[in-house]
Amino acid sequence: MAKIIISPGKYVQGSGEMKKLGEYALTYGKKALILISEGGKKRIASVIEESFSDKEIDFEFVIFNGECSKNEIERLRVKMKELECDLVIGIGGGKIFDTAKAVAYYEKTPVIICPTIASTDAPCSALSVIYTDDGVFEEYLFLTANPNLVLMDTDIIAKSPVRLTVAGMGDALATYFEARACVRSGAGTCAGGMSTEAAYALAKLCFDTLMDEGVKAKVALDAGACTTAVEKIIEANTLLSGIGFESCGLAGAHAIHNGLTVLSECHHMYHGEKVAFGTIVQLVLENIPAEELEEIIDFCIEVGLPVTLKELGVTDVTDEKIMAVAKAACAENDTLHNMPFKVTEESVAAAIKAADAYGHYFLGE
């Protein structure tokens, strides 16, 4: 199998970059459909409009219906034709840019992604998660190309709720450990091949950045400051983790996340918060040295990521619930089987139970 690395065509991150959106868009089209939420439009429409003034490109705002569904994608495809747009720009969070990527894929146009939060590693990926109109997962849509441009305005992101950026750290925390597992097992990646040395190095840099800058960034964000540490964490959450997961592969942490979705008590938690606990479970499965496990759990505690099932919302922990999570995580087509050793429902259930106990232990409970 070939080694493959994929990434966005261009990644731009910095203070006030949204003010240059119109200038960037000139490269890709003559008229842009800008997909945005009602709230997002109220907050930053004036900045976007100013960025397009005196530019030889037109645009139309279209309000997102709230779900990345086939019906919403089709509605927007019709809008693209009616408005004669040749470029899609998605501004906001995950469902908006998954929808924007899907519309651009079907309409064969460029796409620009402008996240206003740094809560996941999805902005850079060639993947859209499709749901029903009611929000039930339906399928993964694998795209033929990554976004043409990912534009991160750190001023806007730094003003978003701190919990969202911390959740992004939880998602990014899994990147290196899952990459390491896939490299050891020889598992294929979302990019359609084996990991390159470059992608693996970026996955490791993602982890190192979290350890070096994560706590500093959290404290700075709590104080309302966008510091160098915050800038580095935004890059780690988005670009480093994005390339790392897509071009190195997923393993135990995200499978545990998927398993946790069977517990209704966890539904209010963010993706990255569940992935963080899944990372601890994966490391317990791997039986890493005690000092390394302590480092990861202490990091989670310091930045505010959950380390126990109770913190995930499961106040009544039972063996039946733990086994239900383990069974879902061990689904035949899930990524837990990318681990470099055989896993069973029983071994995963034991690791979940132990991870929960370690979390309570390090919390002093």
C-alpha cells in the first residue's frame, strides 16, 4: 500500500484574517455562496461585507438550516444554481463546513472554510459527516479533495467559549496516540494509504504542542487574552490534528467515543471531551508506563477535560453500561481494530472501568 498525505490547499491563521476574506476569495471564483448561521451573520456580517467591498467578486449570504443533511445539501445546490455561484464559503462550526464541503463536492466548485471555533480537527479534512434532518448519523461522505483554503481568524476564535477550544484539545490529544497505534499495526488511513513520515511527525508535534502550550493557552483564554500559546493551540487543534488524524489514521480513542454515544447521559458532551476520555482508555489498553499515564490524566484535569464517566454525565455507572459502550466500540467496522493487538469486548470494558478509576484516583476522589 502506498504512503499518502493529504491536506488543505492553503491554511491561513492570524489576527484579523477574516477582514481579508474577499481578497482570498478572488483566487477561487467570481461569486460566492456564503453559508453561515443567523447568529454568525449578526456577529460578523459587517466584517465580511467590508472584506468584499471594492473587490471583483460578488457574494450572497445563505442561512444554514442547522443540520448537515442530504436535504440541506440539495437545497443549497439549488441555491448555487439560482444565484449563479461558483464558490462556496462555510463560516461557523462543524456542521456548516461539512455541509459547505459537500455542496462544493457535488457542484464541483472550490470551497473555503472559515471556522469561528477551534473545537475539532475537521476543518482541514476531505470528509463530511451526513445526518438525517433530525440529527441522527447517516453516513460519512468521503470527498475527492480537501478544502482549497482554511482561514482561521484567531481574534474571532479567541472570543468563542473557552470550553470549545478545550474540547478541541481533547480531540487533538488522541491524534498522536492513534497515529502511533496505526503505524505499529500497519493500518490504512483516511487518506487511502499508509502514513508518511511527514504526517507522523505532525501528529507528534500536535501532542508536544498540547503538552507545552495547552495549560498556558487555557489560562490565557480564561483571561480573555489571545497569546502566542493560544495561537499554537489553535494550530494544533485544527491543522496538526487534522493532517495527523486523516493521514495517520484513527484507532482506540475515537472508537471509545463512538461507544459512548450509546449512553444518553453523554449526549450533551462535546466530541473532543468524549475523545479525551477515549484516549485514556486506549492508553490503559496499551498498558503504558504509570508516569506517562499520569502525565496525560493530569493534563486533562488541568485544562478541564473529563477523566471520569461521572464527568461525562454518567452518574450511575454499572457494568451493563460499561459493556454496552465496549460492545459499540468494538463494532466490526470501527477503528478500535486498528490497534496493534487483538481487542475484545471484555478487555475494552476492563480498560474503561480502570480508566474511570484512575480518573477518580488522580482527582483525589
